[in-house]
Amino acid sequence: MSRISAVAVLAHGAWANESSWRKVVDLLHQKSIEVVTFELPMSSLAGDVTALEGVLGKIDGPAVLAGHAYAGAVIAATQSPKVKALVYVAGLAPDEGETVADVFNQFGHDDKAPVLAPASDGRIWLPPEAFGTAFAQHATTQEQEALAAGQRAISPACITAPVGPPLWKHVPAWYLVAQHDHMIPERTQRFMAERMKARTRAYPVDHLPSVTAPSLVANMIVDALHDTAD
């Protein structure tokens, strides 16, 4: 087995926060893998990319980026030569000229998907009940309540800005398809994964497998790291 020297950088999606990676981080640490998590401001896509590049600037050597949901667009927007692979966890992957909203709405959503619209503060919040019905229905009630209390709302500016040439056209991509996802339909996920020619694995998990099926997420990240080492 190749020695892993790359750092795993984990970016959370909308309505989650850095703590949503905690279980995955613990599993990666058990394998002596260096891991970095950070908070996305989610005021604009450009601002989130700047936050990611700030993290990458502090890393010596190669990195593998993992992005959940919205953060898929963020990890593909950097052009850092340190990035050797991308891992998508039910991630959104717009192509050049597309927006996050374009791919999010690529195909119809089911009747469990929440209605999303900007609130009075201009940001889009997830209704608290949606954490138990659409976002993390496989989580415990306590986890769902914690997620709702700690959610990070997203600005429309994050999802309406066209992206530039995505990094997945130049580095290997991995994709975890969440088959029980009521936020991003499985059909949409498969469309993006196939377009990226990503190495794809599909599991009967909800939208937030970093919390509800962390070993599956950690295993995919480990495989991407080993592939980079090879």
C-alpha cells in the first residue's frame, strides 16, 4: 500500500458546518491521515473559493479536496497545483458557464424536497423540519436537532454566479452518489458524475452521509488519497 503524503481538505456544504465532518475526521485520523476542515462564509462563491485557497496556502505538499453538496462547486473552482484529486459527496459540479442553481435544478425534485427561498436577511435557510425529512433523515433525532441549530445559511450569490473552467477537467474525480437524497436527486448526481467521468460509488444513504454513514465517505477519501500516492 502506498504511503499517503497528501492532506485531506474537507469543505462542508450549505446548511451544514465544519462539525458535519467530525466522524469522518476521526476515521481518517485513525489511519494517520492529516485532515483540515474549515468554515465557508457562504456570502459568495468567490469568497468561498478565497477561503479554500487560504487553507491551501498553509499546506505544504499535495492535497485531496472533498466537498459536500454546494462545496463541490467550491473545490472545483480553485486552480491550485497542490490539488491532486477531488472527492464529491453528493456534490454539485457545474461546468464552465453554469451556476450551482443550474445543476441543482437539472432534474425535478421529489415531494420531500423543501421549498427554498431567501429569508428577510437575504440568505436561504433550511426549514428546521427538513433536517429530519430531506437533509439527514437517517440521522438520530439529536443529530438532526444539532444540525438545525448549527446550520449555516447560504447567500443566493453563491448559487447564481457562473463558474469558470472546473478543476475536474484536469484532475481525477471521485463521486459518492446518495441514493436516498431528497435535496439533490440521484439522477442529478449521476448526471454530474458521468459528465466528470468520476469514479462513482452509489449507496442507499441520505444527503449527509458524513454524519449518517461516515465510513463510506472516509473510505472513498482514503482511496482517492492512495490513488494520488500511486
